[in-house]
Amino acid sequence: MPDNLPSHEPGTAEARRDVATPRRRLAVLVALSAAGALPAHAGDWTGTVAVSSQLVDRGVAVTPPAPIAQGAVSWVSRNGWSLGVSASYQTRDPGRLAETLAQVAKSWTLSDDWQVQAGLLDYRYPGGGTGVRTYDRTELGASLIWRDVLTASVSAIKLAHRSGGLRGAADLGFRWPLAWHVSATGGIGLAQYLAPLSQYYPNRPNRYSYGHGGLVWQADGWRVELIHVFTNRERNRGEQRVSPWTATVALTF
């Protein structure tokens, strides 16, 4: 189980999970442990189980507002390579597997303050309808991290079921420890629509912004977060509405 956060100063390894991306889906957050987000020792296995109120991915509601059970495992090698898999289950009737994610990543330490991470992620939505499965995709991403406080990321996205070129996204996130194991966290992002809007909104730009802000408490392997989500994204037909608030309770071991 992860060590307790030893202090509330920037630069602790726990922070990376908060600043890595403004996407507020625990399936992504726990999978990032494979890229060094959790204080696992080289060669260690790490597992996480969690319950969230909704899965939201870059301003897209993957599920309706309802309890989502999640789990993930990851492994980190001694030379910076890592592997991770996660899955999310929608408990609302009809219950179904909402999302799976697999990741391989590599991290490099540039100095005491700077780190670079690169990863290949594969997202699948086996239980969703046609609209959600549109977002089955593979992403190649790179992140530059400053003291585990600020992270800038870019991603190139290839859709599984649509032709055409790559889509892109850019994210900026931060995490700042406060007191009593509580941290402020937030982020903003800009992404291209994965499914084109031309048939519904012919005069709208092909990109949108999104982000989050909130508080996270974590200690002794437990993590509780309350996040406010915002986006100016126009919903495609059949997409769920994004709740303005999401909550997650997780245990890492």
C-alpha cells in the first residue's frame, strides 16, 4: 500500500496522479500509476478499486450520472517502463462494462525538478451504444512535469472506427498541497471533436475546451475527491450530459 504523504510540500510523487490530465475519470487516473503516478517501487505491482459518480473524458460523458465501479492494476520496471490496465462497470440498470483501458509508458528523469513521460493508451467502450463506441481509440501522448505540481501534455488520437487523420488534444494541470492531506487540483484542456459536428452544427469550430477544479484528500492508500467539471462542448446526438460535479472514493494497495 502506498506510503503516507510525508509532507504537504510540492514535489511529492503522489501529486502526479492529480496533475497528469484534466480528464476526471478514475479509470485514467489509476492507469496513470503505470507511468509513475503512484509511489510504487521498481518492479512492484499496484492495484486500485474505486467508486465514482460518473465517467467524464475530455468533456464527454461516457456514462450517465450513476455509481461506477472501477479497478486497475499496474506494474513498473526498474528502467522506467510500465504497464497498466483498468476497467469500469456501470452499476445502473442495465449494468454493463462501460470502459476498458490499456497503457504502456516510459518515464525519464531530467533533473530534480523535471520529468518527461510518454505513453501509448488504448480506450474501448464495449458496453456503450453506437454513439459511445465512436470514441474507441488509441492515443500516443507525452507529458512534461515540473516538480509534480504542473504538467503539460499533448496527445495524438487515432479513432478505431472512423477514417481520416489524427485528432489532437492538449492539457495543462496542476496540484497544490494545502493541509491535512488535502490538495487543490485543477486543469484545462483543448481538444478536437472525435466525431464531426458538421451534420448538426455546420458553422461551429472543430475544437472545444474543458477543465476541472476541486479538492482531493488522500492518506493511507485512500483517496476522496470532489471535482467541478466544465466544458463548452456541444453534445453530439445520443451523448449524455456531463454533471457539473463528480465524486470519487478510491483505495490503492
